[in-house]
Amino acid sequence: MLHYLQIENFAIVKQLKLHFKEGLTIISGETGAGKSILIDALSLLLGERADTSVVRQGCDSAVVNAIFTLPPVAQAWLEAHAIDNEEECFVRRVINCNGRSRGYINDQPVSVQTLRTLGEYLIDIHGQHAHQSLLKKEAQRQLVDEMAENKTVLAQLRACYQQWHSVKHDLEALGGEDREATLAFLHYQVEELEDFELTTEALEALDNEHSRLANAQQLLEHSQEALLLLDNDDRDSILSSLNQANHILDEVEKHDAKIGEITDFLDSAIIQTQEAVGELRHYLLRMDLDSERLQEIQQQVSLLQDIARKHRIRVSELPVHFKNLTAQLLALEEYEEQATALREQLVSALKAYQVAAHALHQERIKTAQLLSQKISIEMHSVGLGGGELMIHVEADNTLSPTITGIDKVEFLVSTNPGHPPKSLNKVASGGELSRISLAIQVITARNSGVPILVFDEVDVGIGGSVAEIVGKSLHSLGQQRQVLCITHLPQVASQGDHHLQVSKRFMEGTTVTQIKALIPEERVTEIARMLGGVDITSHTLAHAQEMLQTGAKPY
């Protein structure tokens, strides 16, 4: 149930604070006063997409707050998603003028999708243009599926379709019409790369050899210079100086034991230096200034760079790329074997889909029969006494599998006794279609399980005694759920348990919408306005008073 709604800087609303009660709450007002703003705010609060146009001009942000008590299924959902679950649920949505949006449940930040999912447990909004979408067969099929007692049948069909579609995609990706061209191109790419040893180790060795040969002269000169510094015939070489220092300290070692520690370091340094000298001499003997080999290596590196550039990758990525190309080539070459296996899987997946489609067909037939009866009865209540609605479900086995099955679902209607039913969009007039739509919405609302129902001018196109019947039907719904109804009909408004009036005012240089809860005397005046327009006479007031008394609703 919705207990409290606060709206700030939303559209032409500066600030509204509304308390709601159980039963049927009527929302009325002059045309253009902003009656639908309340519905728009609720929709935004519970995950509707929004843009900066909802922020009141000159303000930084629009804010909608609400307090709900949740049905058990919504409480369980909050617990499953680690969202604080209290006796009352506080929901908040903020839209900034820069377009950014934030949502909160019990002061915990959540995504818009989370708000939308929570909203599906709380509110079902029936709009005034529902009868337009009702003419579409897709909407008719969806309505039947939503009303099905066993919804696992549709879920099973969707799973079977996904499996069939996945196998079909794999089979098509395996080759298709351009398989030969793909195979030839892969052969060319693999053969081009096969001339090289494409391993990470081989590429690193090639890079090292190229670096060494390209810098061989510098390596030679620097190595020779280092060798002359370490060891030569002159006394100022490093090795000669180390030996001389060691000899000098040996002569005085007997006078202080600490000198012995120093000569030990010098002995180690002499040994290390001698080893370094030996390695340098050996390195110089093995030094190869092979210009032909350098040219060969440079050519190979250049070819690898050209190939990598052609494939739009780095040289270092060639080993993995070559491996992938080889795997693709092997898969295509083994096409027949893999295709045979996939074809068998496709046949099996299709059979499973057909079984699921048949089960869904039977469920839809059962749902269609029950729904047809309920809607027909409700049609009688809204002034279509001889009307009958039939929901025709026909399986078309020639259709390829789809995620919604292979059924054609069509709503057929007869508005006069003895006339054969025909397609809804060919039989019903505008007013009749509006009433049929209302009958459908009332029936679906009773079976939705959602605790809050919102009707946004669904009574367009009706009037008189039919409007009164519609009001009673909505009031009856209000005994089971909390119902909000925007209406322009006094016959409907008089059936409400509570009444909110929407008005537009020009204040402080700008237009703002206000909503107030009417006391009984104010309610009589509002019903009279709905009856008589601008000039309200004593007769109109008396008529309004009579309508409210006839309705006999607690207030």
C-alpha cells in the first residue's frame, strides 16, 4: 500500500505532500491542471526512464519520495538482494538538471533497474490509451500469457528456443555460403606464417640476435677498452693495482689481525677480476662481425613487422594469432564432422521446442477460455449486455521457432447477440473499444496480485449509467486493493472512498500544480463542477449531493 508521496520541483509542481488511504481514491481536476503528474511521479519513482525535462524550470533537481508497506513477495525480494527490509519501505528518486539520476530504497543506493523491479511488485498502471495497444495481436498474446495460471510453460519454451537458436547459430557460423572463400583465405594466412618459427621463445632469440649483430662493432670496442682497464702490461691496470695493494698489506698483516680481513677481500676481488678478464678474452675471441647474417636477420625482422602490420597486431602477438588461425582452419576443414554433430543437436533441440510449444499451446487455450468468460461478463457490466469476447488460439506449425511460440492469438468480439465474432479492430467502435478495454483491465487487475492499481482516465468514451457501473466496479476493486483513479466523470468520482483535487495556480511569476484532499463539502462542489462545468447552480449542487448519497461511500 502507498501511504505517503512527496514531490518536489517536478514538472510544474513546486512541492506536494500527500497521504493516501485504503480503498478507491479519485483524482480529478480541470483539463490541463496536471492530473497525470501524480502518475508520472509514481512511474519515475519506480524506475521509469527520465530526462531533464521533468526538473522544474530554474531548479537543480526533481525529487520524489514515497512510503509503502510491502507485500510478502516484495519483502522476500529485498532480502534476497541484501536491501534493508523494514516494516515500512522508503523509496526515493532524484533527477538532477544535468540528467543524472539516483535511486534509493530505505536510504540504500540502488540502480534504476532495481527500482523498476520493485515497482513491478507494487503498482500496476492502466493508461487511458491501453485500448490502442489492445488492437495489436502481439499485445493480445502477451495479455493471455500474463494471465496464465502456469507461467513455467512459457519459461520452458523460451529456454528451448534459446538452445535451438544457439545450435543454429553455431551451425551457420561453421561455414555458411562463404565457407570456401573463408577456407581459402585462412589457408593463405596460415601458409604465409608457417615460413617462420612463431613461438615466443624464437621471437625473443631473434630479437636478441638482431640487437647483438646490429651493435657488434660497439660491443667489440667497449669490451676491448674494458679489458685494457682490467689487465695490461702497465702497472696501472686494475688487476696489477689489486695485486700490488695485496702485497703491501701482506707485509704488515702480522702486526694487526684486522689487516688479514682486508687482504681476504682483496684476494676475492683479485679472483673475481681474473675471472672477468678471462670471460672478456673469451667473449672477444667469439665475437662475430658477420654482416651477411645481420642482413639476413634484418630482412626476417622486416618481414615479420610487415605481416604483423597486415594483420593489425604487434609482432609479439603473432604466435597467439598464428595459433588461432590454425585452430579456425582446422575447424573449417573438419566442417562435415562438426556439422553432422550440430545438425543432430539441432534436430534434438527442435523436437524439445515443439514439445514445449505444444504444452504452451494447451495452456494458452485453457487461459483463453477462462479469460474470455470473465471479460465477457465484465463487458456486460460496462454496458455491453449482448457482447461477447472470444480469444482464438491457433498453432501455426509452418512457422519457424520463435521465443514466443508458434501460436497466433487473436481477440474476437461480438457486440450484438446472434452476430458472429470478428476481429476486435473491425467490429468495435471507439466507445465500445474503450469499454472492452476497461473490462479487460479490470479483470487483469483483479488477477495481477499487485497491491496498488492505478487507472489513468480509462473511462474515456463512456458516460451515463455505464459510467456509474464502471465506478462501482472500480470501487469493488478498491475493497481488495488500493486503487487510484484519474477521471473526468462524476459518475465514477462519486464512487470514490477518497477524493483529491488537482488545480493549477499562477504564483510568484510561474505556474504551479497543487493537489489537495477534499473534505465532504468540497467534494460536493467538485462533483458539481464535473457535472455542470463553469456555472454551478443549486440544482447542480443538489444533483452532486444526491450522487454522493446514492453512492453511500464512507469518507
